[in-house]
Amino acid sequence: MNFQKVQRKNRKAISPVLATVILIAITLIAAVAIAGFVFGLFGSFTSTAQVQASVTNCSYTGTSPTGTEACNLVLTNSGSANTMATASCSLTYGGSTHIGTTSGAAYTTGIPAGQTALAICTGAAGAAPTVGAQISGSVILTNGGNALFSATAS
């Protein structure tokens, strides 16, 4: 049998010290990335709508109990995404909540990011609030949020 001597090429590997440093660096980078997402250090990557409501007028039309309370609102979207008001809103006065409907540009065309739109929240027919009574309410938005408001009945 002819055994030939197998010659190995002189290969050099990286040193154990360098390998350890590389493994520690990879571990630290992974730990920072995971901590950033878990603890919210990197912020949110989604755009959101942030809507505030201001009341221009809340008044009762008709006679109790067949009249309705309506609040004229200006909805301001200070967020970075467009949204719309849904058809639902609510008015609370005199210890009871009246579910109503939303109308106006905020409902029909929406509230673009960084802009304002008008909305009218009209409650269901019911007892009239006394003049000067506090009214609170909300307009439900298509992004799942609520635009809260409060006013004084006129």
C-alpha cells in the first residue's frame, strides 16, 4: 500500500480573543435592538390621528320632549394620519346620555392630518337641558378614538 503523505495547507484561523470580541459585540447589538422594541426606545413607526374637539355652540331646538340638542364642533387633527368622524356621537346632560348622529364635513369628507373640519352632534329627541347646564359628549372616529368635548347649554 502506498500511503501518501497528505500535506495540510497552512490555514490560520482568527484568534480566540478576536472571536470572543466579535461574539460580545453581536450580543450587545442584539440586546440593544430587542430592548429598543420592548421598551419603546425607538418610538412608533405608525402614523396616527390625534383629534381634539372644540365647541362653538350647543343649543336646544324645538320643545321638550320632542326637541333635540345639537352641538356645533370644530375637530382639529394634530396627528400625522387622516381620519373621519363616524355617524355616532353622544351628549350627556341632566344625568342622562343621549346617543346622537354626526353630520358635517368631518363625517362626509373627513379630517385630514394637520387640518380642521366642522361637525354637528345632534342628540336624540328628549328633555331639554336647562340654560347654563353643563353638556359633555364625544364624537367617535373611524380610527377607534373619541373626540371628547364639553360645553354650556345655551
